[in-house]
Amino acid sequence: MSQPRQITLTDLKEWIHKETAPIVEPVRNKGTSLLKEVQERLNDAIESSEKIFENSQGEMKKSNPKTYRFARNANKFARSLSETLKAVNVPEQVTYDSLQHFNNDLEKTVTVTLQLRAEAYPYITPYFIFDRRRLDVTLKRLADIHKEFISFLTTKYSKAKMVEDASSTINKLLYAINHADETQKQRQLIEQREKSVQQELLKAQQEIANVQNRAELTELKKAEEKIKDLRENVKYNLRYLQKPFFKLQSLALSGNIAIPVEESKKLSTYLSDPFESLATEQDGQPILKDILRKVDEAITQGKLKLKSSRLRKAQEQIDSVLNKASLDTLHKSCVEARSHRNQLLSYGAAATLQNELAKLQEELRQLQKENELASSRVQTLEDEQKKLLERIENEKKELEKTLFQLTGKNIQVVFP
């Protein structure tokens, strides 16, 4: 088998035109001739319908009782038929799509005209005999040319359609190739940005590590961890008092129990942040103990009600705090830890480093987000490009197959 001839995609339309012109041009000329003939027969049918319209109007003016109703029916029929025929637009260019669209319109028009005729003629007969015969001849000639047009479109125009399809495929290929090139460029740009972001990520991570390793921040971190542990410890030690505190607050808000403003504020803090509340108590936790006495009194008076299991545990914890100094050691640890942390922050260096660290961590989060978006976009573009290349290859094979069917020549399409 001979080696295929290579033709660049951009030169292919011109080559196809030269190769197929002897076959395609006569077919298109025939299509132009048929369209002209269809237009002539449409005009004949329109002229015949307008003749009926004119004659029926003349008959209606006579006001003859015997013919007036028939003339009116003929007039209405002729007007509807003329409007239907005039609505058909004959295309100026001969292409398969334009001819197919026109054929569909013409087929509908022929069907409608025959239906109008069938519905109107019984109400016109026996008048306008010569006008009706003339119209029937023009409608039959229109139906005949339509049949010829269908035959032309489905058989003789097949080669020309193949040429048009090949031209359309060339346009699609050129667009797809350009799209693939643009996709490749976009992907490369995003990949470059992705590498840059990854370098910035490494730099940010290193800067964060350097800041975290500073002695001031290390000590502050230890202080924060100490407070975190104490926070959990305080919450655990006051766990059976949370429900009574909440009920006491409700009783105070409703006016059933009077609580001084300072105690009320402290009570709210014990509910929202027990560590902070305990750490800011004076030695011996006087405000906490005053609150606990009010809880105990409200329980005794029956104002503050709890389930038996909760009540027993709450009373045991109240007794432990009031009479056994069970929170003294924990209170001292909280005061010292809070004071130590505040002292570190007051120096300025730790606070500055903490702010710097927060800023660096926010930058790191933004870089990580940008890196994820870039990575996702790169993957999307890779998938899109892969699909484009597969489509390009499939359309190229189909085009080469069509070229062989058209010309009998083995052609290899080369992309620019």
C-alpha cells in the first residue's frame, strides 16, 4: 500500500474543494435550479389562490343570496392559503442544513395546503370551478416538485453533504487544537504558580518553627498548656455545681432570690469560664463560698430543686468547699499560672512573638488554601486537555476516513 499523502489541516479545505469540485458543483447547481423551480411553483400557487380571492370578493359585492355564502367561504380559504404559501422562505445558499430546513418547512406547507383544500372545497362547490381547477394544478405541481426535492436531498446531495461535513470537522478540529493549546498554557502558568506557592509554604513553615522555638514563646506555650490542664481540672472539680449555679442564676433573674451585683457577675463567670473565675478569687474563695451558701439555703428552702442523685453530689461538693478547703490548692495553682502567663505577656517580647506567630499561621493557611486550589485547577486542566486530545484524535481519524470515501486517496491530516 502506498504511503499516505500528508496535508496540513489549514490547507485541507482548499484541497478538498479542488478534488471534489467536479462532483459537488454540478450537484449544488442542481440544488439552486430546484430551489428556483420550487419558488416558481410557490408563486403559481399563490397567484391561483389570489385569483380565487379576487373573484370571490367580486361575487360577494353582488350580494347574491344564492352565492354569497359560497363566495365568503372561498374568500376566507384563499386568504389563508395565500398566507400559508407566502410564509415559505426559499434559502439563498445551497447547503445540506439550509436545504433540510427548507424541506421540512415545505413539507409542512404542502400538508397544510391540502388540509385547507379538503376542508374548504365542500363549502365552495359548485362555484369557482375554473379557479379551483387552476389552483389544483398548481398545488399538484408544488407537491410534485417537493417529491423531486426530497429525492435530490436524500440521494444526489450525499457527496456534497460529505464535503460540508468534512469542512465542519476541519473547523471543529482547528477550534479544539486552539483550545488544547490554550489549556496547556493555562496549566503551565498554574503549575509555575503552584511551585512558587509551595516554596512560600516551606519558607512560612520554617519561619513558624523559628518563632515557636524562641525561648520567650516556648515558656509562654508551657504556661498556656499549664492553664489548659488547670482549666479542665477546675471544670471537673466544679462539675456537680454547674446545674445548681444555673438554677440559682435563674432564681436571681426572676427575683425569687436576692444576689449582690458582684456575686451575680462572678456566678455568670463560673458558668462561662470556671478557671478564670476561680483564678481571680481572693484567698479562701470568699465570693464562691457566699454563692455556695446561697445555693445551700435555696435548696433548704425548696426554691432550688434537683434530682436526688444530683442533689446529693452537689451538697457533698458544697460541704467540701465550705468546710474542708478542697479548692485551696487548686485555687493557688490557678492564681499562680494566670499570674505567670500575664507576667510573660507583660514583658512584650512574648506578646509580640505570639502576634507574629498568629500572623505567620494565617499566612500559612492562605498559602495552603491557594496551593490546594492550584493543585485542583491543574488536575482539572489536565483532565480537560486529555479529553480534548482524545476528541481531536478521533475526529482526525473520522476526517481521514471521509476524505478517502470522497476522493479514493489515502490522506494523512497533519496539524499545524
